[in-house]
Amino acid sequence: MRIGLRILLGTFLVVAAAALLLTQVFVAEVKPGVRQTMEDTLVDMANVLAELATDDLLAGRIGDGDFARRVRAMAERDPGAEIWGFPKRDTSTRVTITDARGIVVFDSEGRDLGADHSRWNDVLRTLRGEYGARSTLADPADPNSSVMHVAAPIRDDAGAVVGALTVSRPNRAIAPFVERSQAIVTRWGIALLALALVVGLATAAWLGGQLGRLRRYAQAVTAGERVPLPRTAGEFAELGAALETMRERLEGRQYVEDYVQALTHEMKSPLAAIRASAELLERPLPAADQAQFAATIRGQSERLAAMIDRMLALAAVEHRRRIDAPQRLAVTALLQQVAHDLAPKLQARALGLSLPADGDATVSGDAFLLRQALANLVDNAADFAPAGSTIETRLETTGRHVAIHVADRGPGIPDYARERVFERFYSLPRPDGQRSSGLGLTFVAEVATLHGGGIRLAPRDVGGTVATLSLPRA
């Protein structure tokens, strides 16, 4: 599982568990909280009514006195109220009064007159001088039929408890408020879950994007591609910088080792030729032989100098990661400059160079490096082209790229060498038996990669080889 999905799952599970727990707690607390509020209200109401009923109870007219008439009138009243969107059309309140023995002497609904309530908690505890209340199911088969009963004592002038007044109200009266509160809490819980999912997705996407850039960068570096360090934020930027530093140090160490080994190997042959010629020149030799060995020393020295120059140029390109200040360059103009620079060599070998007609093909990059790369291609073609032939250059625009073709009519490249010609120091013998430094095509490949392009060699149907340098259009 990807780290982004793991983070998303972990974040969502934690927040979901917290939201579920909070929702359950709030939902579970809504009903008791509302009932506690209702009980508090009933306590106040019971005590007020107990004071109002005292005179009638002591006078023996509790069943038909002023108190009884007022209570019955209250039961018939229509409050005409609307409480937080819920209409209230009745008081939903029952009032019962028992004497000191717990016998019902008044019932606003007239159902339990004469009944013995002395064993009900509300009456029993109140007659003892304690707080009395109970909640009882009106219908044992209906769990939602509970009724709350709260009692208050009725005292005589001496303070003795002579009765108990109970105010009863069904819990169904507060059910709409409880249900709405629970629904609101549940909706907020669902909203919190949705928010957790959105935040988790955003966090996972951000982390996945940051890590994905670094992963693709590491994979590209592993594949040998020259890619810039991706833009990241925060600790990921620090991690990217650390990866870049590590890559540079590792590449630098390996680069030096490879170059020292390759250079040592390539320098053995010219140095051996110089040493042998120098040893022979120490002996008495005819003038012709002396001139020949001196020419050998001079030729091998020039070969070493050219090799070192090309290595320095190649090293400079290999260590670059991007073009700092790219220019918009006309390809035809670059080829014309190359033709001017190589004119002496081409004339010396009786070679022609055909240039494409003026076109509008342009590329973006470093003018010096691209000119050097094209010069290497033309110079390489000149080494293999037979005297009197023409090196052909052609431009082809395809989609977002410009393809520059350089073709010769030489012997072509053997199949076994086609995959190795871009390796450092690998070279094929020229028709005259000479070998190059083996760095020219490597340089071209590095320049092409630096510019986001590529280079390939292919045989021609008419004989020879065509080199195609592909570069992005400007």
C-alpha cells in the first residue's frame, strides 16, 4: 500500500473514531440532559402548586375548591406557543395530591382518586420529608411511554407534612427536542467525518505528491538521466537537498575513478609509441628514420593533447544538470558556422558539405555546446567519407522536435559496434587506419541529453551512415 493511502487511512480512522466517540457521547447525553432540565422545571412547578394547594387541603375542599378549578382550567388551556419550531397546544401536565397516608385525594385527570400511592417513590419519600421523584412506564409494553413524576410536600402551619403534590409529565413531551438535538449532533458528526476524509485526502495527495517527485527524481538518477532536483516544500525540500548532495558526491567519486581508469588505459598506446620513438632517436639513425620517429612523437603528442581537450569539454558537459540561460537558436545558422569552421579539413580531403535551405527551424539551448556537437558529427562523417563525396545535412521538423540529419557515404558502422559507439573512448578505425579519441560521439550524446534530446546512428540504403540529432523545438 502506498504511503499516501496509509496516511489517508490512518488519519481517517483516527478522526473517524474520535468523531464517532464524540457523536455517541453527545447523542447519549442529549436525552438525559433534557430530562434533567425537565425534572428541574417540574420541581419548581410542584413546589409552587404545593403552596397554592395548602389552604384547600387543610380546609378539606381540595377536590372542589379554587385550587381544583384552577388546575382543571390549566389542563384545558391552549398555550398557543411555538418553541423552537415545535407547536405547543396543551400543558401535558397531570397533578395529583395525596394525604398524609398516601391516599390520592385529588387527580387532575380523575383516574386514581382514592388509590393508595404510598408505596410510589415520589409519594413515599416526600411524606418522609425527602426529595421524591420517579419515572414509570405508563404502558409496560411501550418503552417510550415513560412518565416523570416529581413531588413536593404540603405542610401545615406547624411545618408538618400533611400531604404530597405530584406533578407528572410524559417524556414524549420532550421527544421532539431530543430527537432534533440528536439529529443535529449526528449531522455534525457526519460532517466531521466528511471533513476528516477531505483533509485526509488533501494531506495524502500533498504527501504523495512530494514523495512522488523525490521518488521519480531518484529513479531518474538511478537510470542515469540528467534531471534537476524537483521543487518540494518544508522537510521534503531538505530531504531533496540531502539526496542531491549525496548524488553529487557519489557521482563525483565514481566519475573520477572511471576517468582515471579510462584515461590511463587510453594513454598507454600513445605514450608507448612516444617512448619507443624517443629510445630509437637516441641511437645513430639515418635522417629519414629520424624524421619518421619525430613525426610519430609529434602525432602522438597531438593525439594526447586532443584527447585531453575533448575530455575537459566532455567533463564540463557531464557535470551540468541544466542549461542556465537557454537561447533561441536557428539550426541553419549553427550548421553554417560549423561549415565555416571545418572548411579547411573538408577542402583538404576534397569533401563537400551540403547545407539545408534557409528554414525557420529553431531550438532552445546553449549555442556553443550545440555548435560543438554538430561539429563533432560533421567531423566524424568527414573521417569516414571517401574523398570526392559530399556530406549531406538535412532538417526535419516532427511535432515538438527538430531532427538534424548528418549523412556520409563511408563504410558504415558494423552491427557489433552500433550500441557501443557512444561509449567513452570507444572508436572505430578510420579508412586511413587512424583512430580518434573515442570521445566525440560521447560528447554529442551528453549535449543531446542536456538539451532534452537524443542522438542515434543508422545505416543508409545507399551506403554509409546517417547520424540524427533530435532536439526540442523552441
